[in-house]
Amino acid sequence: MGYIIDVSKHQGVIDWNKVKPLVDFVVIKASGKTKDPYYNQNASECVRLNIPYHAYHFLYCTNIAEAKIEAKLFNDSVGKTDPLSFVLDCEKDWGVNKKDARKVATAFEEELRRLRGDKIKVAVYVGHEWYKPYDLDYEHYAYVWIPRYKKKDDGKPTGNKPSHPCHLWQYSSKGSINGIKGDVDMDMIVGNKPLSFFTTKDGPEFKQVELAITPTPKELGKRTLKKGSKGADVKELQSGLIKMGYNLGKYGADGDFGSKTYAAVRAFQKKYGLMVDGVFGAKSYQKWVEVAQ
């Protein structure tokens, strides 16, 4: 197992040839208040050396209008590069009112998906002490990433792991690695996702894990499904829609409630006289059962 690191302009010019044999994957800052000046260089070097990489944006937006502006900045900063996931970095410097955090983060993601497409993987990084106050929709995200350091940070993963459910643990901001001058953030996998989840985009193992991104009921009808929902029940819904003749495009029943599933649910609702909102709730499920019978 190699290292997992996250980098930004603070690491300056990185010798990626030296970093390459030491890491499993990296997370690169793309933007915050402005575009990170080293993002393009870092991303292009990862592509050149075949290093799996993700991109993150440090949130400052405090309302929905600002969230849309920042989402565009993130999208523009990433540009034509193709990170494995897009991470919302939610820290104490965010500045948002805690009661507004969830809706602002959701607005940011929705705008990013509108600009980038529904199939992108969106993850969240949240400060350990801000996990509960921000009350984000954590189960919704592809993965949750939390920092927690020892009081005397020595760059080693020997402190307490996060006390909140997560998949990545940032255990130090004082790490060191050949090819990077000065300190670097160090991370490790602590959840139930294999390394391949973070390093592969199109492989069958990734797609299989993707369906388990959010722990969900095994049967359709036990929760409300909407755009962004993932799980076995979404796949069941999609399979039924396909059997009914609705077109879900090339992805078919992939367990990911995207734009095609949204359109199909709306068409189903319209056909059977339900409120047309694209949300598969109790009334839609009740009609679904009637039609199936």
C-alpha cells in the first residue's frame, strides 16, 4: 500500500516523478476563492504518470446564489481535466450559517452536476468538529473524508480515528514524502470501500462498489428516491421502468438516479395522473404496485 496525499499551492512545484512510486492516489485542490495556480500542472503530471487523482474545492459560499457561482468556478478550474471525483471541502472557514449548510452544499452540487453532468462522483471533506453542526446529507455522497490529527502531529497514523462514519481519514498535516518540499497532508482509507474504488473509474469492480455507495433498503418503497439517490432500490426501480418501456439510455439499471431516471419517473407520474415532480415517493410507489399487479 502506498501513501494517499492531498496537495495545493502550498506544496509549490512538486517533483511528481519522485512522488509517483510512493502514492496510491492524490487529491488536488482546484479552487477556493480563486483557481489554485498549481492545479493544471499537478493534474497534467498525474495524467502523464498515470497517478489516479481527485479534485477539491474549498467552500466559501454562504447562500444559494454564491453556491452557484462557486460551482462554476470549480467546474471552470477543473476544465477539461477528468478527476475521479469532485470533493466539497467544508471547513470552519466556510462561513455559512450552520442551519443553511446542507441546502448551500446541495445547491453547489446541483449546479456542478448541471455544468458537468450527472455521472460525476461528488464527495465531501468535513472538519471533524463540524460534522454534526453542518448536518450535511452524508449518506448521499460518494465518500466522506474527515481530518483528525494528534495533538502532537508527527505525520504518522497513530492517533484516534474519526468518531464519525467516513471512508477517508486525513491523519496528518505534517507528513513528508520524497518529491515534495515541506509538509503535506496524509490520508488513509478507513471505511468499507476498497482502494480500487478511489483509483478506478470504469472497471467492473468500481461499478459494483458504486451501487453500495449509500446503505439503503433492499426493497423498493421503503424510502423516497430522487435525483442523486443510489442503491439497490434505485436499480429495482430502473429495471421496472425499463420493463415498462421507458428509455434509461446507455447506463440502464445502474443503481444511480440520474437525469434519465428522473425523466422516466416524471413520464410515469404524468401517465398515471400523479404530481409530476420526478420524485419517487409513497404515492408513486402505490401506483407502481397497482400497475405491476
